[in-house]
Amino acid sequence: LTFVTSGVDINGCISSYFEGRINLHCYISCTKIIFYCWIRSDLGSEYVLLYRNDQLDLENQHVMFKDRVDLQDRQMKDGNVSLVLKNVTTDDGGAYECRIIQTETNSRRKTIIIINLIVTSPGNRDGPAGLIGLVVPLVILLPLVIIVVYRNHEKLSGLCSKSSQSSEEPPPSQQPLTDQNRPPEQ
């Protein structure tokens, strides 16, 4: 689900598993990048990842992201400034923003994309919706299956007892003609 509002791409939710790896995608169309960063508003003035002066600036990086983030493409080919986040923890959940400054004359930071990351806890690989999606159909379908099997079993039992009773008498077409079963004469 993606919404575009005044040049900012607001991407819905992205999920990641605990201790997994996730790529937060951001592409820019300008050729000369003076500055770009990945931020989370709850981190204050520190960055998730900061690029300026043609290199990554690790001094202003939030301690929580040290040695856990990198660029998907260090050469930033085709404007790819996507972030790779490794060893994801539940603390990594939140809204991530990719921001840029395109020229030296315009120092205004422009938000390119906002991505909300949801981290699934270690004991819940499918998330709450996955568990509910599995349990609810089982609770509903199991009694129905039991009823169908029970009814089919009773029908088969009834057919077996009827067929054993009827096997003692031959069908009417094979019975010898007697006065009792002879058709009436006209």
C-alpha cells in the first residue's frame, strides 16, 4: 500500500522477523547528492545512517545502529540509497525516513519516503494475524468434519445391515413365479 503526498512517498508497513535482515528501499532521481540520511524521529539528533562529504558519517550515528546498518549499494547506482538493517530487534520497530539535500544552494532537507517497520517477536513468526488465521478455521471446521464422518459411518453401517438382510432373498425379477407373485391376468 503506497500513498504519494506532495512528493513524499509514504509506504505502508514492512514486517521483519526478530534477528532477521530487512531492506528499507529509497530511490532518488538527482545525480549529485550532497547529503542524505535515514532517521527515526524518536532518536533525537542522532541518525540511523548519515552520508555527507562523499562518505558515511559514523560519528553522528545512534549507538543502537552501530555495525548493524549499511547501504544496499555503496556506489548508489541508479539513485539507490536503500538501507540494510541487520540483526533486527523489537526496538527497531518504528517510522524510518529517508531524507536528502540535492544541491549546496538549497540546504532544505527533503523527505523522500517514510517506512513504518513492524518487527515480529521471536516466538511469533506468523504474527498475531497468522495465528488467528490458523486457529479460527480449525475451531470451526473440526466439529463439522467430525459430524460428516460420523454420519457417513452411520450410513455405511445401515447399508451393510440392509444388504445382508436383502441378500437372503433374490431380487423380484429372479424369483420363481408362484401364484402369489404372478401378475394379474387381463
